[in-house]
Amino acid sequence: MIKAVDVHKRFGAHHVLKGISLEVAAGEVLCVIGPSGSGKSTFLRCVNQLETIDEGAAWVDGELLGWTERDGKLHQLSDAQIARQRRPIGMVFQRFNLFPHMTALENVVEGPIRVLRESRDTARTRALELLERVGLKDKAGAYPSTLSGGQQQRVAIARALAMRPRLMLFDEPTSALDPELVGEVLAVMRDLAASGMTMVVVTHELGFAKEVANQVVFMDDGRVIETGSPDQVLVNPTHERTKTFLSAVL
Amino acid sequence: MSTDVAHLPRVARKHYGRYVAAILVVAALVAIVVSFAGGQIEWSVVGQYLTAEAILTGVVNTIVMAVLAMIVGVALGVLFAVMRMSQNPVTRAVSALYTWIFRGTPQLLQLFLWFNLALVFPYFVIPGIVEARTVDLMTPFVAALLGLGICQGAYTSEVVRGGILSVDQGQTEAAQAIGMTRFQTMRRIVLPQAMRVILPPIGNEFISMVKLTSLASAIQYQEVLHSAQNIYYANNRVMELLFVATFWYLIVVTILSLGQLVVERRFSRGVRK
């Protein structure tokens, strides 16, 4: 589903990603852990092309992201082509980023109507199903400002799912939540993983990673330090840096 | 220390300053009204011309010009604000040049330039579509609309740019993440949120525009001040007719201010008060 080969990203002189290579199979849940500033979020943003990949390459479903090969060179794709590549990829943000001028329902139907060109009725019916799935059908008419953080994040998940994604990216989805609201969002994500969705989750919730992930990647300083099953990385890490990190957070 | 005071009846503070101020203001107003009532001005003439046909035509023309110039201004303002924020250096430069020229010169001068454009270009020709003498095209109406609208656009573009910058970057990212194009993101997500910030200053500028239309009297556009002047050139009732114009400007501006309230409420949907 995802394949990344030697992905580099620089912001000016700041070298954030120093060659990330990894693979995620269809139906798999990958959890990316690591200290802040290690490049986890940047890597996720590269997969959804909110950042361009400076060096190296990444594929989603076999399609090269952001570039096309012609005459032995890589040519940058147009904005419209990039928008098309993003469509099967859903993304959930740390700060939810719901559209504040739209109700929960309007947030969810916006993509299907404007991007997928679904009819209003079809989009609405499906949006209500999705809101029910995240437990918020009764909040369909509510504006984001009246919802709790956990509710907003669940609407954001429904909004991403409305685009019928084949891959879901979560960028620290529970980091901005009050502790008592973390559980409701993780429950929705757990349910999503059980339904067979391919997911990449950047998270500090090691319990969630241990329970749900098929693969865990530990990143530090723009590099993948260690990768393997949750048991290998979280319980019996081999690298010193992984051990230091785990002992600091647990 | 006794706790008996906890539940005694409470008496609010007295605002003596407010009473004094109110008395002074009322006294000043009465003095002004009395002096004008006894001054060399015939109020019956003011009443007589308030609804004169030439004046009413002027009022309608003032409103028409203010609305149209504002539409041109806002359309250009949005266009040039988006150009200013584009990644394309050419459109950025064009937008900066536009703002520089039209914000940097007096509006009255710009009106004269448009009105006299025929001196530079006697004929206006777009092959196959338009072919006319510029004098015939550049009527006072067209010159005023171009002059006021284009200049307004230069100011509005800065207001719109400020509004767009006030919208969180995460909104653009969320819109892109659901596959929206740049254009859709701007139109559906960013601009509606920017409106909340943009509208109060635009309302303000609309009100300025109503008054700026009076500049067009200098190029013979029949707005309300021009009508008033035409009448007092003939009958010498200068102050009477200026009061007529004053009355109508205040009416139009009052109505606009009320409209502004309604529109602002419409665009503050979803904002917690």
C-alpha cells in the first residue's frame, strides 16, 4: 500500500527527514513513535503531499507521489494531479481542523459533494451513517465550536472516511485532547483498524500501538531507528535510543 | 470582624458624571438648533426640495454608483488579494503594482484621468467587438465607475489579504486532504472564514464610497451633490440645498449601517460568542 524509499525533507538548512524507508501492506496498521522533532509528522505530511519530498520517493498503491517519470527525469505533477492523488488518502490532524463555519454534517458532506461529485442526498445519507459510526449522529447539526475536542476529532475522522479512502493517516490524533476524551477517539480508531483499513498512526499512545499495530516504527532525528512488531519494538527493543525513549515515556 | 454585612441590601454606585455630561450635551444641541432656526436659512425651502425630482434622481444615482463601484472594488480586491498571495511571482508583482499606483494617487485625479482618456486614445477598438469614439464610451457614469471601482479595489485587496491571512493554515491543509483544489479551498473554506474579518472594514468602506461618489460631481455625474449644486447655481439657496444633500447622505448611510449588521451576523456562523 505504501512504499517509501530514502525519503528526505529539508526546511531550509534544517534537515528533517534523513532517508526514511519503510513499507506498509494493505490492511496493516503502522504506528510511528518517537520524540518530538524526530520527523514523524513530517513524514506523514509527505505521504499526503502537504510537504514535497525533496529526495527519494514514495508510492501509494503503486503510484509515485508528486512526480512522474519521463525521459529519465522526474517531472513535478500539477496541483490538480496532486489533488487527485490525495483523494484515496484520508488524513486526521492533531488540531482536528474542522471547518468552523459548517455544521458537523456539512463538514462530512463537503468532500463527497465538491470533490467526488456525489449528489446531495447520497452524500447526506452516507454522512449520517458515518456520524453514527463515530457515535455522533445526534450532533449532525452542531457547529464545531459547540463540540468537545473528542467529538470534533471523531467528526474529523468521519469527514476523512466520507472520501472512501483506502489509506488513513493520523497525525497525533489524541495529543490535543483532554485525557478523559482520548479513549473515545482511540475506540473509533480501533474499530476502524478492525474493519481492515490500512492506517498509519503517529502517536504517543503506546498502549494503543501495542494493542492495535501490526508494525511499529521508532523514529529519531529524521531516521528510522527500529522497526518491527509491537513486541519487538515496544517490549524488547534492541537499540539504546529506543530503550531510552521508552523508559522516559512509560 | 462582624459577618453581619454579608447579606445587607446593596446600593449601586451613583454616576453623577453621566448626568452632568447629558445636561451639557443637551444644552449644546438646543443652542445649535436655536441658532440655525433663527439664522438666515429658510427651512420651508429645504422641505420643498427634499423630494424634488432632480434631487431624488441624484439620490438614486448616488446609490447606484456606490453599489456598482463597490461591486467592482470587491471583485478586484479579491482577485488582486489572491494574486498577491499566489506562488507565481508574476501575478504577485502585478498585484503589487496595481495597489501601488491606485492607492498612491488621489481619487479625484483618477476620475479626471478616466474622464479625459479620449485625449490619449481617441478611438477604442477591440477588433470585431467594439469600435467607438472614446468620448462616446467614457460617459461621466463609466468614468466614475472605473475611477471609483478600480481605486476601491486597491484598498479592498489589502483588506481581503488580511482576512485570508487570519484563517488558520490547518484549514487549507484539511481542505487539501479531502482532495479539494486550490480554487475550491479558497472559495469554499478560506474566503467564507475570512469574510468575518473582512466584512467590518468593507462595510466601513462602503459607507466611505457613498460619500466618495460626490467626487463624481466634478466630472458631471448626476449624483445628489451635483443635483443640489445645479439647483443652487440657479436659485442661490446654497445652504438650503446643502442641507437637503446632507439629509439624504445620512439616510443612505444609516440604511447601509443596518444592512452591515445583518450581513455580519450571517458570516459569523459557528463562532462562539
